[in-house]
Amino acid sequence: MKKIVITSSIVVLDIEKSGAISGKPSLTIQTRKLISNPAHDLGPILPLDKLSSPFTGYMASKRIALQKTIQFIEEKKPRFSVIHVLPSVIIGRNELVTTASDFSSGTNRYVINIAKGLDAPAPLLGASVYVNDCADIHLLALDDKINGNQNFIASAGAVVWDNVSEIIRHDFGEKVKEHGLKLEGNLDTKALDLDPSDTDRAFGVKWTAFNAQVKSVVEHYLEIVTGRA
């Protein structure tokens, strides 16, 4: 059977609920449940007049897209299946970034903004995944051994964003300040307990640690600003 792999997001889950979010989401047509733990189904979709920020708009768009996919599968019963990969905050070297200003967009900006000493206006979910690990899951999900109509959480574990400066200082030393990285920017963390154990079992992922994720972004930034890219 043919299979489609879609990049979704952990924000499709009801991340406002307390407790661990299961790593067993599935598109079970009979029950319409999204994950095995009914306490963490698809998060509610806010009406347009309640979308108070770009993030709530992003969250609503991901939830609507997943909801419509389930509806399509139920109604049309296509001859293909769907895998949704649900990444947390994706961090890691982005080869499409070629100038220092490019770091002002995308999720790598959270690392660079902290490194630049900038304070964020709002907290960020406390979970991340290395971009290469996320890409691997997308490719491995196409294997015939992986049943379709499932969702897989892609997350390496809990993070505290204010640890970024200490990671940079440990790996690069104070010399980074010569390149505009003042360190000590503040980004509050919204704690999130994810359980990607089903993803681990299905794909045998060896998650890249947060410090290595941060290092890959800062190395790339320094390559560009010093002309070594």
C-alpha cells in the first residue's frame, strides 16, 4: 500500500492538559481517537476571534489539518495510508540558511536570539528534536514494516531554554562574544512531558541530545559570520 508522510506538530495534541502525552497516537477510524490515551486527544480548535497570537494560529492550522485528514480517510477510504510525524521544536543546522539575517526566522532563531542576549516575549514549549533525527523518521516511516494511519511523536526530551547560554559557553568559550553573541538572553520554558517511546521502538531512534542540537546551530552561525561557510 502506498503511504504519505506528513509533517505535523506536537501542538495537535492537547498540550494544555497535565500529565505525560502518550507516544502512541493513531488515526483509529472506528473510535476517531488520535492517541491511545484518551486524556490527550486532539486539542480543541479555537474560533478565529480567539486566535490571539501567531502561535495560536499555527496551532489551530495544524489541528484543523489533522482533523481534515482523519475525516478524508474515514469518508473516502483511499488506497493509501497516512503517517503524521509530530515534532517538538526542531533545532539543528539548516542548509537553506546562508546569511546571518536568515537566523531571524525558523525555530533555530530561539537558540540564536538567546545567544545574542535577546529576551523572548513569551515562553516556548520545553521539548526539542534534532532536525536530522526528524528527517530520518520521515524516511523510515515509508518502510512497509511500518503500518500506516499512525502518528509518531518526534522529540528528544525535555529542555530548559535558559540553559542555551551555558551550553554555548561550555562548547565555544567566551570568544563567541567577539561575534556578537552576548549570551544570557532569556526564554522562559513551558514544561511539557512527552513520551516518544513508541517512536523509539518503531524506528530505533538514537535521539541527538539538546547540547548537540544547540552546538550545530551555533557552529553554523559562526561559520557564516566569520566567512568560513
